[in-house]
Amino acid sequence: MTLTFSRLLADAWLLFRREADLIGRLALPLVVLPAFAVQLLCDPLPPLPPAPRDQPMLEAWIAQVGVWGQTNAIWYLLADAVGVYGLAAIAILLLDPDRPVVGGALRTAARRFVPFALTSLLVAIPVGLGMWFFVLPGLWVQGRLSAATPLLARATRQNAAAAVRVSWRATRGAGFALAGAVVSVFLLQWLAIVPLLSADDWLRQPGNDNPLVLSLVDGAIALLGGAYHVAVLMIGVAAYLRLARRGT
């Protein structure tokens, strides 16, 4: 059976609907809430100076980023680590052959956190580079490597490098289907989150502060970001299950 992006999206949606209650118990406190906390409580990354940019402007911006990092970066890293832990627990919950309950998935994810975190880092580096140069290559790489976390959840003795390597090899020939699925959820998230990011920026300007509205906007941003990460994981799990049935 040919792997298409529409079939992957359908599989991912059916998987999510079947396990929505359990996924929500893990995703909301571990993926969404930490992102909401840093979005609301930490200073945003200083924006790039407006074009045309000269050397002094860029040097001043780099200095501002350095000051921002000293007080805020650790909290973003901590939120990302908790999010990785939550996504790992979801993958284990869906794929572990022993079918653990939520508590068991959390314990297994804690015990195996290091390989899951390394896998997330190994995936994030090429995806981030692809997104920096041009968005589509980053999303294509993300699709090709989306099976790495599910592989790690299923194969308890797999290491991070092997999971990334096997995902890249196993998804050969399915790159466009996976990229199509990832691009679809990315566009849905992007269309919804862009006006919220603009509202967040406006609400942080002097004279526009409204803590209640800002909390609602930041909560919606965190929810959409968490939904995207969960959706990519669901696509990866769906791809892994189909490729495994094909013996890839």
C-alpha cells in the first residue's frame, strides 16, 4: 500500500481520537503548560533590528540577545526538556508492547529521558537549519525524522543516533508523503498563530498592557504550539506503524 500524506493524516487523526483522553492527560501539563509559563513570565527574544541593518545595529542586537539569554534561556530550555519528556511518555503510551498506563509511561520516560532528549536534539539541529534557510526543507527533514521518537519508544535498547539513522533510512521513498503531512499541520498552526503573535507583541507595548487578555493570548499560543508537536508525533507514530507492517 502506497504511503500518502492524506493516509498518514487520517491514521494520525484516528490514533489521536482513539487515545485522546490519555494523550491530553500528558500533553496539557507537560507540553502545553511549560510553554505557556515561559511565554507569559519570561521576556521575549529581542527582535532583529529593522532593515537596512548595519554592523553596529547587529552588534547591539547580539548584545541584547546575550543579556536576554542570561536571565531567560534556562527557563526556555527547561520548558523544552519537560516537553520532550511529555512527548516521550505519549510515544511510550502508544507504542510500548506492554501497554503501560499513564503512570507507567511517565516512569519509563523518566528512566529513558537521556536518549529521548538526545534524539530530540539530533532531530532539532537539521530541522532548525532547514527552517532557517527556507521553511520547506526543514519541514521535509522533520517528516523524514518523525519516526525517530516512535522507534525509540518501541525499541527499548535503541540509542538516539541509531533511532535517527533508522528513521531516515526507513522513510526513504516516503519523504514527500511525510513532508505533505507535516506541512499540512504546520500551515494550520501558522495561520492560527500569526495573528496571536501579533496580538502578543501589541499587548507588550507600553500603554497596551492588559494582563488578562495577554494571558489568554499566550495560552492560545502555547496550546497551538503543543498541538503542533503532538500532531507531528502522531504523524511519526502513524508512519512507524505503517512502515513496520510493511517490514521496512
